[in-house]
Amino acid sequence: MGVPQVVERGLRLTLGSLLVLAALTLLGTSAVAQTQMAGSSLQTPLAATQAPGQGLALSYGYYSRYQRFGLTYATAPLWSHAFTNNGRLDLNVDFGVGYWKADNRHPDSMWDMAIVPTLRWWPGSTYYFEAGLGPTLISRTDFAGKELSTRFQFTTHVGGGFVVNGAHRFGLRWTHVSNAGIKRPNPGLDLVEAHYTYHF
């Protein structure tokens, strides 16, 4: 399979997966909104609160064989929808770079660049749940004793977190990086990541 076909297939997979992710999130959130009782009229609607703006994030990911150190620019919400139960769904995009370091495995390091559209559901004004999927380029096709086959990969993550004083966001994610079966072998890489974002 040539490079143009790989890129085309990867883009189709990314767009299709995002549409499915968006549809499932909207359906699930709407179901929750319909089954919950109406909140007190004295409460401030979440839709009236200001969503966190753009920000810069530092992250640290760990797995038993390797680690990842990341720096990310997070956009302000590009799209937002408020629900009747005061919940809100935001679409942001994370532009990130990361450095991977393996423990006693060869090759022992690599870099990545990722663009990950992320849906964040805010049931309250200070905490959220998120899911994201986007294309990723890695600097090599083998890392930590694994043959990754292609430099074009996808990053998927799910997680949640909370915001302090409207500007400091703390979160925890499970992250998976793989090529979605474009080429074999496709062992993938997994991480548990903690991150801190300063919004401005």
C-alpha cells in the first residue's frame, strides 16, 4: 500500500471514528439528561458559565516498559452544546508533541506529533469526562522492542478531570496509540497519563 493510500485510509478512519464518537456521546448525554430530575431554579445553569479557554498542558504517561513526556496546546471550544440538565458538551482540539523513553528496551526513544479532536462532557461546572481520537506521526517504526510498522498512527484517549479556579485543569487519561490495522504487525502502545493544563 503506497503512502497516498495509507494517508487517505487513515483520514477516512479518523473522520469516521470521530463522527461515530460524536453521535454516541450526544445520544448518551441526551439519555442522561432525559432521565435526570430537573435541578433547582436557584442553581446557576452550566450553559451560563464560561468554558475554559485555550491552554497549554504538560503531561506524563507511564507503562511498565516505557514513559512519555508531553507538551500540548489545547484550543478553546470550537463547538459547544448545552443540555437541559445544565450539562454541556464541548469540542476542543489538542495539538501535541511527546518524547517517549523506554526502560532497558531497544530502541529506547522516539518522538510523536498528534492532532486530537476531543469531546468533553461537563455534567457540572468543575469536572468533566472526555474522549478523543486523532492522527499521529511518530519518529520511528520500532520502539521498546515493538515493531509498529508505520509512522502514521492514531491516538485514542478516554479520561476525566476537574478545574480549579477556572484556569487550572487536572486530568487522568488512558491513551492508546496504534495504526488501526493499516499494516501488520500492529501491537500498539498504551499509557496511563496525568496532565495539567493552564487555561488563559
